Amino acid sequence: MYATCKPILDEPGAQGRAAVLIFLGANAAGREDEDVMNLASALARAGFVVMIHWSPTMALQYNIDPAEIENLVWAFQYLADRDYVDPQRIGMAGFCVGASFTLVAAADPRIKDRVAFLNVIGPYFDARDLLLQAASRSRFGEDGQEAWDPDITTIKVLANELIETLEDPVEQKLLEKIFLGQAQVAEQDLAGISTQAQVVRRLLEGTSLEEAARLYETLPLEFRDGMEKISPSSYKVDSKARIMIMHDRNDPLVPSGESRRLVKALLEHGNVRYTELLTFDHVRPSGGRIWDIATEGVKLYRHMYGIIGEAG
């Protein structure tokens, strides 16, 4: 596993710039993706020093790597030590799983008092709850449980994480064939699998929220502890950072209710701005009525303006 950090400046030799560390999370397109580079270039033109952090493990293998939290802390420290960066104006930004990792990294005692702002897009609040929602094909809505059709990327990440909990490599290969390779397997091939493999199979096939919660408690303790460690819900934000959160209301990768729960948990923090978009596909325009697009575009502009203002 390796990580790449790429600082981008629009003017060589610039001094005392605001800076932002961006974590792409599970962006399979990579750090050279056109949209990623356009975002970085736009921020550089606005006055930021931009550093892009990309994890091949998470982006190319659909696998969550908790080690990236430590890498983010290291990357932030590296960025803060550049002589062309203003140490009082350094922030972090992340997308989807990367957004949640960014929140966890920002709570690290080594950097929490140095993070000036956080901009997170489409984060989950609690990894366990995200797993349960994906397994039950439902989400936590304002009026209770709602039907939810998770994106294939979410299911692939869930499959990788759960299958890795199995000790038998034969069972791992078998379930990978079914849930990652989308291959047909004879029922007799599944007849003799272990109880733990049956648990993983049930969670991946889809079940009720109640059964998913019960099955989750039978998963290895090490796995459950790991899920807690990568959950923003496990950490208290006590820094002075300005926090900006944005989510697509109908996001198929992470339910928007996760961001709403995050906002509620941050009420006492005070300096929080939440933007929820309706006609955007994972925070990208997705069509719809022109008035709706215009209205949501204004929301997006206001949110992004809040970020650009940090470079002022």
C-alpha cells in the first residue's frame, strides 16, 4: 500500500497561502481524474495550496484501509511545514468514505488544534450503521426506516470488508465469486460453509434491519472494533475548525441521514454549516426541472463560496 500527496500552486514561490488537504476516498478515477484536477486548479487559482491524497487500496480495490487515517495526519503535518503555507489557514476536505476518514483524522490530538476548516461531502457518521443500512437495503429517515437502494460501489466495499473476516480462504474465494464476481454458484457448494460464512452471506444477500443488527454482533470483535475506530461518531470534535458539510439528499452511496446525524452531534460545536442538495447525483448535477437545478445550484454556490472565503 502506498499513498501519494501532490501539492498544487498556481504561482511558484507564493508565500503564506491558505492550504487544503483533499482526500479522494474511494475515487477509482484517481488523482489525475479531470474533475479532480479541475477542482484542485480552481482552488489554486482562488489562492489555496492544494494537496491531493489518494489511496490505491481504497480507490482501486474497493477496500477500506484504516491506515489512511494515519497517512492523513502525516500529510497534514507535511503540508503545515511548507514555508509557503500559512499555518493558521490549513484545512481538510474529503469525499464519501474519504470525508469520514478526514473527520476522524482531524480529531487526532497531533493536528486538531491546527485544522482551520473542514469541508466534507457525503460522509457517513457511523460505519456500523452504514453497514446495517446497506445490508437491510434501507436507510434511517426523518420518519423512521425507509427503503434504500445502495450503489454497487457501497455493496462491493461491504462485501470486501465482510469476506475478509472469514478465516477459510476457500470460503473467501467462494463468496468473492458470488458477491464480487457476480457468478452463479451451485447451492450444494454453499451447503457446507461455516456459520460465520453463512452470516456474511446473509448480510450480503440482504435482510431485515433487525436481523442485520443481530448478525453484526456475531462478527469478529476485531472487525467491530475497527468499524468503531473509523467512525466519526466515536470522536468528539473539540477544535476551533469551521466545519462545512454537504450531501446529496438521495445519495445511493451513503444515506444523507448520516450527515444529518453528524450535524446533530456537532450542535455544541457551533461553527457548522450543512448544505443538502436535491437534484445532484452524489454532488454532481443529475438533471431535473430547470428551477430545481437553479435552486440547488445556488445552494452549491453558497457552500463553495464558504470554502473559497477561507483563502481570503
